[in-house]
Amino acid sequence: MKSYQVTENENFVGREPEQNQLHEISTKQGSKILIVYGRRRVGKTELLEQTFCDRYLLKFEGRENLPQHDQMKFVMRQLAEYADEPLLSRVAVDDWVEVLKEIAKRTQDGVWTVYFEEVQWLADYKTDFVTALKYVWDNFFRHNKEMLIILCGSSPSFMINSVVKSKALYNRSQYEIPLKELNVLEAKEMLPTCSLQEVFDAYLTVGGLPEYLKRLNTRQSVYLTLCKESFLPGAFFASEYEKIFTSSLSSNKHYKQIIAYLSNQRFASRNEITGHLQLRSGGALSSELSDLELCGFIDHYSPYQLSSRSHLVRYCIVDAYMQFYFRFIEPNLKAISNGDFRSNPLHALNMSAYQQWLGYSFERFCRKFHRQVATLLGFQAVKYRVGPYFSRKTSVEEPGFQIDLLFDRDDKVMTICEIKYSQTPTSSKVIDEFEKKLQALPNTDKKTIQRVLISNLGMDASLERRAYFDASIRVDDFFKPHIWM
């Protein structure tokens, strides 16, 4: 049997915790099943191949839009190449049990990794593949104590609901890794020649997806490269949106409709989503919203003091690239196609509007990485509730009012964060704005208020003289290694 040949990537960066976890799993005694999932472009394939390149590896890939029978035939052709048995590709197979048994026969001994990629396509979004794997695992694969089977997919909803939660694989030496985006420290490794500010702007704009960051790793500025990769005919970021749903979700039209509606709102309630799309607020919508959340495209949040089932729950797009796409690329698609920005792609991205948009993206970043904020402020060991603050009253009286990030701590302290991302240091004008927010905030338990400024450029002299904030966090602080451990 020939092994799948992995090309060593000398530029592979980050993922140290995940690689350590994978090595630990692979060295455990006995046969194992590993389930890895994450959205398109998050780097699943590269992580697995670079980590397991020293094992005998058989990789079988699912193909888009093929029925199960054709998927089986393609796997048999791949197996025929590995085994150097051309006749295998002509063997008629009617179900997955027959296919998997053929693989098991040839991997009975030795340190084998059988790697199934894009499982949702192999399975054609059905349960037959997993059910068949259960049978062949129990009767064949598991008898090789060095066997590692990897099930990898780009549809988190399918992988969780139909693989991880499948009763067929329950309690069968199963391990699970949901692969998330790179953090900003790892993003810096992918953009080694850029300043910390440029790296952070890149992260706020396209997120921590390795393929996206790689596109911005040039000798030119991040801003210029971003414009070239977004606003020229055939530009990567201009065409990427339509590809996202291909492997992450099946062809349900409601997914795109929900994303498109949220793209025009900073946030929306469940009732607003159902009303706009004229959908029923039932189980189907709950499942669709959950699928989009599992993929990391949207998220929901409620005031810190209320449960996630509150009627005040708001949904918003949290995927940085999607936010950028709908704000700056989608309105210009026709002009991009016509080549209107060919001579100067910088003209397509208004700097003032982009800077304002980065401010909103920074707010989402701080909410998402609240644990890192807590670590920087030194209370990571304290139990807390975290989130924004708004209420029915403030929503009616001041529609734009919101405290973006508040920590309600068990040590009798409320840490309230003012988040600013601007082209100049924050001035003392912020004090009146912050005090107005404090007046609208109930503090029935009389907790001590800790005022925190989170900004990209810190305070100017006028604000520093006032000594108003108890603590300050700057963008540079998010690159400290200890907060990501």
C-alpha cells in the first residue's frame, strides 16, 4: 500500500495547541476515531496533513454534488491507486459497508491513518456513511490497535448533529476537535513584516482564517493588498462569498437570506428576522440559526443579566470577512466586474467609512475575546457574567444606546468597558459619553465600578490628566502570548 504523500509546508505557523492535542491523541493506546470540523478556509486539511505526515496516511476525499453511489466509486478509485490494484476501481459496490471493508482489509497491521475529508459530501448529508462505519469499525478497523480514523468536514452542523452526536459512534474511542480561527498572535506569524496595527486591521477585516491572511501577506501594505484582492476583476475576496456556503452548508436558501438581512443591520431580533423573511418562528428557523452559529457566521447575544432565551436576544453577523464583504464589496460588484477600479483599487474603499467600520469590528472582537480582556485586567480567576447592556427602556428612549462590554463579577465589582478604535488617541470628550451610560445602568447590588478604556491608540494628554479610567488596554496588549494560553 502506498501512502498519501504530504508536501511539508515550511511556512506552516500557529496551531501549536491543536498539534499538541493531535499528537497526544495519536499516541494513546488502542484504535481511535478523531472528528475534526470547522468552516471553510479555517485550515483543517493543512493542520491534519502537517501533523500526521509521518504516519502511513490514506486520504479519501468527498466531492461536491455527487450522490452517494458516485462517492463510493470515487473512494474505490482512490483505494485502487493506493493499493496499486487497478481492478479495484471496477469493483461494483452498493453500500458503504463494502467500501469500508475493502479499506480495512488493507490496513489490518501497522500505524495507519485513514482520513476521510469533507464527510458531509461523502455522506451526501445522510446517515448511511456513519452507520456503515460503525459496523466496519466494530468488526474490522478497531482490531488494529495502531489505527487512527479521521472524519473531517466543513459543515459544522452536519458534523455535530450527524457524526459527533450519532448513536452509531457513541463511546467508540472518539475524540473531537472543533477547529477555530487563528488568534491575533498567530496572525502576526502569518504577516511577519507588518506592524502590529496592520496585523490587527487585517484581523478585524478578514478574521483569523489562514487562507485569508495569506492573501494579505505581500511586500505591500495590508490596506493596498486588501484593495487589490477585493476590488479588481476576479479578486479573491470579491468571489469568496459565493463559495463559503458550498462546503459549510447545504443548499437551503434561508441561510443566505438570513445572512443578507443581517448584513443590513447591526443586529436584529428573532422576530425581526422572521418578519422580514416571512418565515415561521419555529423549529426550522431555530435549526437554521443554530447552523449559522455553528459555522461561526452569526452569533446571538443578550444583556449580560438576562438568559440567552430572553426576548431581547439580538442576532448579528460575527464573521469579519462577511461583514466586510457586505459593507464594501457587495455594493460594488458590478463596478468590480466592469473593471472600474482597475487603475486604482484604493478608490473603492473610502478610508473614513472603513475606519468607522473597523470600530464596530473592534467591538465584536472584544466581546468575542472577553476572556483575554479579563486576563489583561487580572481577574480571569474570578467568576463573572459578561455581555453588553441594553434594556427595553433604553432601546425605546435611545435606540443606539448600548454598553458594549460589561463584566458582572462575583467579587462585587462591575467592570465596564468603553471601546474605541480611531485614528487619534481617545480624548477627554469620552468622559461625558461614558457617564451618561453609567447613569442608565442599574446597580442594585451597589457594586464597585471599574472603568476601563479599550482602544487602539490609548489616551491623549487631556484624558490622561483626568485619570478617569481605572485601567486601559491597547491593541498591543492583545499580542501578549500569555493571554492566549
